[in-house]
Amino acid sequence: MANTSCDGLWAGLLDAATGALHPAASASLRELDPSLWLEPTALHSGSRRARQALDQARERIAHGLGVRPEEVSFTPSAATALRLGMAGLGYAGRRRGARVVTSAVERAVILQPARYAAARSGDPHSHEAVPVDHLGRIDLEAWATAVAAPGTAYAVLQSANGEVGTRQPLEQAWAATQAHGIPLLVDASASLGRDASPEHFDVLAGDAQSWGGPPGVGVLVVRTGTRFRRDAPPSGIEQGRSDDPLVIPLVVAAAAAWDAVAQERYNEAAAAAHLIDQIRAAASAVPEVDVVGDPTDRLPHIVTFSALLADGEELVRQFDRRGFAVGSGSACTSSTLEPSHVLAAMGALTHGNVRITLPLAAASPDRAATVAAFCAVLPDVVAEVRAQLSAGGAS
């Protein structure tokens, strides 16, 4: 069994899509200056300390992203940042049109509003979801054609997929949007802190949980010069880009985690990639199990495999019985085990899939042992679930 305690984190955690708190973030929250809970716009000294802490956190994260501090806004989540990013680009570009271009493998927080708006307008062409190949990477030729279409207001593309790990060709995709004066919103919520920070974007959204920060902190970056305007009354919060007050202690803890992860990133990525390679090899050795996504050009900490003639929900249960927390279904929609639209877009098996998202080593020091133990039981779990399915069908 792998579910032993390890610094408060379940040692069998292999489903860290929402992150596991980095020790630096935990220490920041434990050692909190009480004044950070104060409203940062007041005039007294405690409020000024809160404002200073917020400004310093912004500067540290901006430096890590390679952008200006004034370009960075904090939000309650990556989903909020993405919604604000879409709204700001859509309203600012309304004279150009209302057409939105995405990939077919974006998160539901992107795809659902785009589909809803298209259905409401009565124009199915007002949202185009560009297809991907069998690895999950966009068709660049189709992307270039899509963003060139008249009436396009903006485009959205993930930096890498949070379900299969495949990186997207951001430089080429951004060049295509730039050629037609179309802004590009990049969803980096699966990659920030775990991979090189994106450089090619007009607006970027991310989540502090991806780098071991606490929940409740999203990041929205709007490059200087980007046409961005909300269809809302003026707001004095976060450069006018949000209406939601910040929880400054969470932002400060996110910055502490960012600083720590930045120092560890290259070694962390290499170690995580090695462990994921072990899981890929173990899964590939099981008959009729497909490991999906790009085998090399991918995020270092994510892998999904699909087992033919096996139920994904039962696979999760059986791994859980052995002390391993894994994911299944779609990481891009919700916690429900619905068939993955990502795998469907790739032409991969949509059932019997298991998703692994490794926590940071700093948050889970025993993860190498956990991965080794997981790989050891993987063939037996798949065989057992297949046997159950076969027996159920026979009865």
C-alpha cells in the first residue's frame, strides 16, 4: 500500500492536476504577517505593508514570466483568468467581428462559452475548433487558415495539454495570428512552473496550483499594446481587469512557491520526465494498452494511457484500493468521468484511460518510490479490471 503520510501529502498521489502545496508556500502561510489580510488601498501602515507585499509578489512572478509587473493581474483562479481574457479580447475586438478560433483540445472553460456564443448567434462558423493530429498537436495549416478568416476577433491556444502533455507549436501559431492582427490568448494553466514559460502570446492565463502555489490564485497577463477592454463598469481592482478582491496572503504564498520552483525547475523537470518515462514503458508493456500524446515533445510530469476492454472508473477504483490516486476521464472538463474530448479529437480510445499528473518532488519526496510501486502493480490491475468486465459480460 502506498497511502502513507508524507509531510501531510498522501504518498500515493499521482493525480496532482490541481497541484500539491509546495513547502515554500506552506511556510509562507504559517509565517504570515497578519497585516496581509488588510485591504491594500487604505492609508494606514498595515495596509501599506499589504500593498507592498502584493507589489513584491507581482514583481517576482512577472520577472519569472519575462513580462512587466503592470502587465500581470491576479484572479481567483485560472478559469477566471481565462474568462476575463476572452471577455477582454472579445469586447475590444468586437468591431472586427465575433468569431473565435480555438484548438479542438482546449479546456471546457474555453470551448463551452465559445460554442454557446456560436449557438446563440445562430452562426455556427463564429467558433472554429482547429483539429489536432494523433499526438494532440494542432494542424498549423488549418490554424493559419482559420485565423485568417474575416470576422475573427481573437484566438485561444493552450501551451501544452493538461491531459496528454503534448506541447503546442506556440511560436508558429502566434506568428500566424500576428500576420492578420489577431491577438492570441494562451492557456498555460498546465505548464507554468513545470515547463519553460511561454514567450509567444498577447494574453496569457495560468494557475498558481500548477507550480505548487495555493488554490485561489490565477494569473492574467496582458501584454502592453494589446487591445483589451472589458464590457463592465470601471474597476479599481488589478488594473481594472477584475472585479474580485484579492486574498493577498495567497498571492504572497504563490510567489514564494514560484521562487522556489524557479530554482528547482530544470532538475525537477528532468526527474519528473524520467519517472513519466518509467510509467510510459510499464504501460506500453501491457498488451492492448496505448500511451497517448507526444513521447518526447511534452510536459515532463503528465501521461495518459488507455486500456482496451477496461473500464476507466474501475481502473481508478482498483488503483485506489492499492493506495494510488490516479485520474481518468477528461482533465479538461470536471471531476466527472466523462469521455475525454481531448482523446476523441486525437482519434484515441476514450474509455479505459488513466491520467497521471506527478506532484513536485518538493511536495512529495517519496514520489519515485510511488511510481516504482505503481508500475509494479499496473499489469495486474489492468488484468483484474479486464477480467471483471469479461465476467460481467459473460453473465
